[in-house]
Amino acid sequence: MGSLMISYPELATIRLGYGLSSHMVQPFGPDEILAAIHQAGPDGDTVNMEQLRKLQLRTAKLRQRIKLGEKRAREAYTTERQYIVQLVRKEMQRRFARAIDDPIGFGERLVQFWADHFTVGGGPPHQRLMTACYVNEAIRPHITGNFADLMFAAETHPSMLIYLNQNSSIGPNSRAAQKAQEKRHTGLNENLAREMIELHSLGVGADYTQKDVRQLAKLLTGLTYRAMRDELFNANRAEPGPEIVLGKHYGEHGAARLSDIRAVITDLARHPDTAQHLARKLAIHFVTDQPPQSLVDRLARVYADTDGDLNAMNTELVEAPELTAFFRHKIRQPFDFMVASLRSLGVTGNEIMALKPRQFHGWLTYPLAKMGQQWGNPPGPDGWPESGENWVTPQGIAARIDWAMRIPIKLRKNLPDPRQLLQVALGDTASEALQWAVPKAETARDGVAIVLASADFNRR
């Protein structure tokens, strides 16, 4: 594969984006790719936290009325829940649509990468809708900015606080803990503190101790989300300081404040281990499961030299020769595979948004789960696995083949000529074996399936 000559537009769109599309405009270079990232910014149509908070308050009042025995309240509550489920589905459709319509896809891939790095998800409909708010409010605004700003936005968003049980964390010596009625609810939860260090910044093997985790947990105790309170920091729950994290004092003025949390996040972001951890994760996600240390070191050096400028890392990545050297070393995750397939078939974002609930579930979200990637429900706080062996399983491959055989004909009544699809989907990168097999397909349906289920297409 190393001898294969690949044009830069094809290389970048396959490796950094969501795959080739008949709507792509060629040629382009690194500058155009970097400029296109801005198209992945916040979406004005997405539900925001203020709107969600009002929905939560409304449903809470309806639950109270149900307890009082109001018959109409139960019907209203059911209607409200159905409305929220509908909003969740629309947000899922919007993520598909944006990935499909992004001319190159690098911006949307970065959104996916950082949303997975700062993993949240699962839970009841309210919480799943909150995840959509989180991606739009904490991730999208910062993919070309400073990592410390991204980290602060992610760690302090209500979705993260709920996902990692920060709402249950109260400083043992806080004012709230002193109240008799709070006694049975007091306790320090270390989840957020541990993931901030182990997953989000320094990395699991870095030089820190359990004491650092516990001290950070104490520093974070004021962070909380309650729908009835229009604030994310409650000083009454904060542990009196100071706390010492990685040898530095925070909260010396008494109980920690939000500014102390920003300060510790800034210091975690500037730690040398963070540069290496983030550089390795980017290299693994976009290049290969076992990236060369030289690539990791270059990305880490850029991060350190620019004080965590993510766009500087993006720039280093789009120009990395390793993109060519390790072509097709990565397995497309199920969401990536599905979006790439839709792009190659010429499906548009508007068509995805127009799908009826049953169509969207049957054609996209249910098959996605069968492939091993249930939308919005990652297996743990470390997000979706990167290693190809997690996706190349008998069940996962069978689900991809089944999707490639059954779903394209539902989305495209007039399927494209498989030979044309081969050119659109893979450009000049198709292997000789695939070029030989596709024209010999007995039907257009079979030919399309051969392209989309091929090893060439499922690797990037």
C-alpha cells in the first residue's frame, strides 16, 4: 500500500474526513482543510441548556402533580416525555446530517474526537438531550482554540457533572455538610477528579498519586448542577481550602471558587504529560493504532510550544507524511463507516433530516448498534475503543455487510452504477482486486454492497 500514489485531496478526505463524496470540490490543500474546520462550529438550531433546564423544571412539576393524583398531569407528562425523545432523535439526525454535508469532514471528525475524549452519554432522555447541548456548547466552540478552554468548558458542563456523579460530591467540612439534614447525603465523589487527570489530561501512566486525585476532588466539590438553580458552582458545598494538586496550592482564600477550578485545569493542560497524552491520542485516532513516536513527539512539541493551541496541532496533522505512510491502517468505526457510505451514495443532510422516526431507527441507529456502536452510549468514560480488533469482529463485519446489502436501496431507489460508485467512494485508491470484482456483480445492489463492504472502504 505504501507504493500507491494518492492525491492529497483523496488522502485527506479519506484519512482526516468522513470519506469521498460526489459533492466534493477538488482540488484543495492543507490550507483549505484547515479553513473548512470552522464549518463545524456551534449549531443555532440545537437545543441549548437554558431550554433544556426549562423542560426539566416543567417535567418536575408534572411529576409533583402526578403524586397529588391529578389525572391530566400523567397524560401531560407522557406527552412531554415523547416530545423530549423526539428532540433527542432530531439531534442524532443533525449529527449525521452535519457529518454528511461537511465538504471534507475534518471539522466534524474533530468534534467526534474531542467529544469522545471528554466522554459523556447514556441515561434517560433528558440526559441524552443534555449530551447534544454539551457537544454544541462545550466541544464545537473550541476545536480550533486552546485546550485549557476546551477542558474547562467540558469539565464544568452539566452533562459532565451528571455523567461522572459530581452532583453527589460534597466537601466533608463544607457548610452544607454541617447541616443536620445534609448529613446522610455528604460524601466526596472522586470520579470527575480521577478522569480529569487520568483520561482528560496527564494520562493513566503519568506521575501523580491517589492523594492528588483526592485533593482535586475536594477542590471540585462546589461544582454541581440543579435544574432549579441557574448556576454551576455552589459555595456551600465547597470544601474549605487549601488543596494541593501536583505540588501546587489552590483555594488558599478559604473554600475553592470557580476561578481555582479554572486555574487547576490550566495547570493540568500545561503539564508535559498532557502534551504527550493528547498527541498520542490524536495520532492513534487519525493515523494508526501504533503511531511512530516521532509523530507523537512532533505533535506534543507543537502543543507545548503554542501553549495548547489545538489549531497548531491540526496544522501539524494535516501535513503529516505519516498520513500516506500508514494509509488504510485504521478501521472505520461504525458511525464513520455509515457516514462515509451515505456520502458516497450522494445522500444529503436534508434527506437524513427528512427521515421518519421508524426509517431513521431501522436504517441508521439500530444497524449502528448492531455494528457495536450504540449511538450516545459509549461503554465507559474512556469512550469508544480505537483498536481495530474491537471493530473487526464476526458480528460487526456481518452487520456491515447486511447494512450494505439492505439499506442503500431504501435510501436510493435508483442505485448508482457500482463502477461509478467505486470511483466516487475510493477515487484512485481502489485495489486491483476490487476493481476486478465490482464490474462482475450480477446486480447493482450486489455491486454497491461489494464496494461498501470491501476492506478498501472499511479502512482509512
